[in-house]
Amino acid sequence: MDSIDRKILALLQENAELPVAELAEQVGLSQTPCWRRVQRLKERGVIRRSVMLVDPQQVNVGVTVFVSIRTSTHSEAWFQQFKAAVELIPEVVEFYRMSGEVDYLLRVVVPDIAAYDKVYKRLIAGTQLFDVSSSFAMEEIKFTTALPLAYAE
């Protein structure tokens, strides 16, 4: 990956709908070589997909909850059951296995605490969990989907 690829990625992370002609102009290429680079980045899996970012307030899911989960069970069967349960909850928008004190971390978006309580009840319904701790975000200070590209090789 060279500096032109990184420029292409930076621009597409800001606006995935950028026309190839404009993208090519901004990175100093003609349209066809620029298009080929984008296709190569897609084929290599560097660009996984293009999405639209929706304003959470506009779709009534403006409350973000970070859910820390600890479990006393670490079997593959338990994990598969837990993963399946989490995947069925659309309000869970991120799901991570962690190191340290917390085993799993979820990011949940809901309209209010009552809606989160329903999510919580679905989460614990079919799964053995040792501890569930919920933290409500008071203010979003920084949010981006753009990845830093200085490390790209």
C-alpha cells in the first residue's frame, strides 16, 4: 500500500459516495487507474463494504450503553450460545471479547433506560452470566468510523 492508496482510503472513509472522477482528481490520478486501485483495495479486503452512517437521534436510539460482562464459564459451547443470543439483539451494535477483568464488552443503542432494560432481560434470559455492569454515556465527545492510516503497509 502506497501513499496514493492511503489517500484514497482517507477520502473514501470520509465520503464513500465520492465519484471516481473527483476521487481521482484529489489523489492525482486519472479515473481508470484510480478505479483500479479502489477495486484492488476491495479485492484484497482492505475495503470491506460501503455503508451510510445514520444519525442515532433521528432514528430514536440516542442513548448509548456500554455493557461489561463477566462470566465464570469459558467453554466453546457456552460462547456459541452467548454469541447467538447477542446476535439476535439488534440494539447491540458492537460486541468484543476482552482481556483483563471484563470478559465481553457490548455497545448498545436504545431510546431510553426502559428500552435498555428490555435488552438487558433478553441478554440474560438464555445465558449464564457472572456479572453484568451497564454504563450510560453522558456525552459523545469523539465519534468516528475513520481508521488511522499511518500504520497501513
